[in-house]
Amino acid sequence: MDFEANQMCSKRVTSPQLGIHNRLLEVVNRHRQSVSMRPVAAHSQAAFAALQHWLADKPQRPIILDSCCGVGQSTASIAQMHPDAWVIGVDKSGVRLDKHHAYANTQDNYLLLRADLFDLWKLLNQHQFKLAKHFLLYPTPWPKPAHLQRRWYACNAFPFLVALGGELTVRSNWALYVQECAAALNCYGIGAQIKQFESETPLTPFERKYQASGQTLWQLSAQLKPSL
């Protein structure tokens, strides 16, 4: 059973916001020019320690991060597509991660972690990690205008994401989400490409359900570089 997909209706995203939020650039630039002093949660610190231990005796390979991995179907699939990389799936929900057994495969090159992404992105930067690829697949869109800063590209964690580098892939069933993400990246001097797509092999339960219900899926691709 698709745990995540069955916990949420596949209705199309609706919002009174019809275009780029009028405060988006102001918010993105404020976060870009400031340093967040929020302390790292203990469970995130423990997750990062587990990651360091997992990598300690392994040969050096490209690192791929699957943020908001949910039940980890995407992490397992990405690991299968990139057998010569270390793939890390991260989600804040232990309940979702506990459902991974239904999606696991025999790949030994991936690890699932329960952590706050703000914390993990921050710790990865502090320890000078650089990513080859970074996936952000179907994050909660937070479509109400008042919830702008709950969207990843408009929150104070976004500078950490940008600084990790790598090829960023963001997928959403809300076109405005990827459009705003592209506008946020532009504040860092980073260009992005947006396209509609259909997946022959859906990477997540959400992707499968959205596509089956006839929704248009959108993908943003960008090559990140160090934060300005």
C-alpha cells in the first residue's frame, strides 16, 4: 500500500495566489544576506553522526541527496540508477521512514535518515560536503500566500541548500512552486530550466498518484554553485 499517497487526496493544488508572490524576492534576499543561528536538534545531530559513520570506511564517490524522501521509494530508485554514488534519503517523519520496507531494494549504496532538513543541510555545509545531485520531490506546496516562508525556497534554510551545490531537481504538481523556486535561484545568479514531464517509472507514491489522476507534473533543473 502506498502510505503517503493514501494519506493525501490527489486533488489539484488551488490557491488564491495566481502569480509570483509579491514578497518573494524580498524574503529570499533577506535570508541570503543573513546567517541563521537556530541550534541543531539533537536527533538531527545524531542522524549526521550516523551518516559520518556510514561513510567512514567507504571509498570516495559522488554524493546524492534525496531531501523530503518520505517512504524512501525515490531514494532506493535513485540508488539503483546511480550505483557508483552514495545516496542519502532524509525525511523528518519516522512514521514515513518506517514504511520503507515496502519499497526497499537490494542496493547497498543508500542510507535513510530521520532529520530536520534545515539542520542536516547546515551540518553538511559545516563539514564541507558538496553534492553531485540533489532531489527535492513533491515538497508540501503551502499554497496559501500567508505561508510563503514555509516553502523551501523562501525559508531560511535555502542558503544552505544552494551552498551544497550539485544538480538540483525539483518536482511539483503546482506550476507556481517551480516558477517561484526558479525566481529564488535567480537571486543567487543561478539559472533554472522548467518543463512539463511524464514519468514512465514514478519515483514516489505522490508522483504515481498525481500522474494517474491526470495532473500536470512540473520539473525544475538547475546547476547550483556556491552561495553569493
